[in-house]
Amino acid sequence: MSLKLSERQQQVLQCVKDAKAEKRRPNTASLTVRMKRKGHAITEKQCAYDLGVIIRTKGTGVMSFKPTGMRTMWIYNENNAQEANQ
């Protein structure tokens, strides 16, 4: 099953996966910085929009978590992504 995400959304999703591989739980600002380091021109608002689309798209395995008084963290769960693809 292929995900119906734009190229930029796929790049943001890859950044979330990369953060997971580094055992980090990134927030929108840190993902924006990560995208800029990779050479992509993106604003924090664009990144937040793309993350909103990603969490509402079935099969991405990304969910949001907002502890009280903290920024929203974006968590990638491989099991959720695999279950949706089966």
C-alpha cells in the first residue's frame, strides 16, 4: 500500500523516522531544523501542517503526544505502520 503524501510530507515523515532511529522524540521545531539541515526550505508552520496530515493518514505509524505544558512530540511506531500495511 502506498501512502498518498506529497513529496515534502514524505520528507517530513522520513525525518520523524530518522529521529526514532536516533531514539529521539522530536517536536515540530526540531523537525523543522532537521529538514533545513538536509537542505529543504520549510517553515515551522508548513512542517506543522504536514505533520497534521501525516498523523491523519492511515499507515504512517506517526502519532502526536502533548504532555502538559510542553510542545507536541511526534512519535513513530513501526508496529502501527506495519499493521496498516497488511
